[in-house]
Amino acid sequence: MSSGTTNRFDVAVLGAGAAGMMCAAVAGQRGARVVLVDHATRIAEKIRISGGGRCNFTNLQAGPANYLSSNPHFSRSALARYTPQDFLALMRRYDIGWHEKHRGQLFCNESAEDVIRMLRAECDAGGVTWRTGCGIEEVRREGDDYLLVTTQGTLRAGALVVATGGLSIPKIGATDLGYRIARQFGLKIVDTRPALVPLTFDGQAWQPFVPLAGVSMEVDIATGSGKTAGAFKEDLLWTHRGLSGPAVLQISSFWRPGAPIDIDLFDGEDAADWLIGHKRGSRKHLANLLAERLPSRLADAWCAAAGLPGAQSVADLPDKALRQLGAALNRWQLVPSGTEGYRKAEVTIGGVDTRGLSSTTMMARDVPGLYFIGEVVDVTGWLGGYNFQWAWASAVAAGEAASEATVASLARQ
């Protein structure tokens, strides 16, 4: 990547991640002179580590209902205009193989590096100038331009696109730069917190479950109520510190400190009725019977936690005890002590308040030429490729708008 020599550009994009590269490519290919700036020398780390190195790059089911925002309809326009099928068409142009795992989640067949190479090639096709390892020291408005004072000199641009991401995974370079720029220009920030993150539990209270580390099963999980409620059917994973797996990552975006989470270990079937129904004509031990529906280690631990003898025949146990056990299996309620924080969070919930942005262009309503896209915005997707689809869609919206503004400006000159 070369640093380039021109200091005046039509569009400056801050952040060479998924949204930033996509936006730069779109604007550049539509005729704008674009500079793409990132403080890291190794770009797109979040793409690189996504999906176990294979990048869960979109979800076929992506729609507004799969996103959290204080302004829930904001994402509708961009998502409708740039769909998963649009991104797949781009992948096909580069002969990148992909496959669907489940629930619409799409992954690269080979490596996340294929997506990074594709986006870099798209930027190069648009004549984008790269400035990597380039820190931002100051951003200010000067006339109709944005002035960026960087560690590699001063840049000038008619439009500024902020694609700096959120606070998640600071070890790969996450910063609060985007929020600082938003506040500087008068935009509000919706309170941020870690999302798609493992939940933790009080150490002493969790001790009985520590031996279950590594156990996994599909469950129904829920938290909250009303408009803030979340409910999913996903795999749950027991760990030494608490619970993880897709079920917990999904529900963590909805969970609030002090609130309980409810877990149904019986796939919606009435566990008490099932247990009592097996009393007649069965001499199976309770733990062995439960092991028909639960992982065996969990079945043993559950009997112990309930104070029931796992080695006793279910036929010899009173209905009342089985009803209590069944109720607990259908609604295992527990209160997390916290989360693993931004260091383990896949995304940041909250961000630049969308009420200050145009849903069609991503431009700040009161600050001409200033755009915010991707994770820095208060739009957060579910686990499973939804956040990348928001990155692509919001980037295309801003890239098209910024380039059109450039063309209009040149026509007036």
C-alpha cells in the first residue's frame, strides 16, 4: 500500500475495516477521489478473525427485525437497497466460494483473507489512496472542507466518512475516535456497552457447574420483557466461568445488569409431564432417563442440584418432586454477575444516535458532508453475519451519496 502524494480529496474515509473499505470502493468507482485512512498497519482484523477465520460475511435472512437500535426503523432503507444477494454477486465476480452453515449464516469456503483481498481490489479499482499506520491528531471543518491533521501530514476532503468501529476487542485496535468526532460536531451518542459477549456468574455460586465446562446443547433462552425482550433457540456452552456459545452471545445484547435470563433445557416440551409419563412401566434411573434428553454430565449434575438421587428409579419418585424438577428444566432462571467485557465482545451496542443521521445517505442531518457507517452507528445486529451486512449496506449508502455530492459540486464549478 502506498501513502500517495495528493493531499486534497473528494472523500476521506476513516477506518479500513469492512464498512470503510466498502465505502471507499463504492465512492472511488463512482468517480470520487478517495483517501482511506487507518491507524493500523494491518487492516481489517475484524474480518480476519470472524467466523473462526472464514468470515461469516452475511446472513440471507438479514432485515430490520434482526437489529437493535434506539431508532429501530433506521436500518430499513440501507438494508433494502443493498441486500445479501448483492454482496453474493460481488463474491461471485471474484470466484470466492461460500457455504451456508445454518439459519442463513454464510461463510467463506477457504479464508476470510479472500474477502479482504476482494475489498482491497475493489478499492484499487476505484483508485483509492491508502494511508495506513496513519494516526488522526485533529479533525476540523475549514470552509466547505474537512481538514484532517494526521501523523502522515494534513489531508483535505469535501466529505468525511467515519467508519472507525466501536469499542469491542481493543487488542486489535478498537478506539473511541468515531464517538469523539461525532460529539465534536454536535451529534449525540447512545450509551455503549459490550454485545455478543459471554456472560459471567458469581464464582462461588457457579462452582457446582464448573465440572460441566465443555458441555453444549441447543436451548431456548430469553431475557427482558416487552420491547426490550430477546428470545433465541441456539447452542449453549458451559465454561469454567459461566455460560457462552451462540445462545448466550445472542441474549447478551438484550441482557441488562441485575436481570435474570431464562433457559428452557427441554425444547419447549413440558418436562414434568414427560418425567411423570415415564413413571409407569419404567424402572430407569432418573439420571439415565434425563440423559435421553440432556448431555449425561448435565443430567447427573441436575439431579444433584435438585437434591434428587440420580440412581433411584423414576417410578419410585413422587409426582411433586418430578414436577419441581420439570419446572426447573423448563425454566432455569439465573442472574449473571456481568459480562466478559469489550475484550471478548464481538460488537459494541449503542453509538452515534441515528436520529441525527439520514437513513438514506448516512450523512449527519446538520453537518453537510459528514457521514457515519458500520459499527460506530447505533445499529447492532444479531450474531450470524448480520453486522457485516449492516457494514456493507451502510457503506454503499454513504459511498453513493458522497460520490454524488462530489459530482454535483464539480458540475457547479
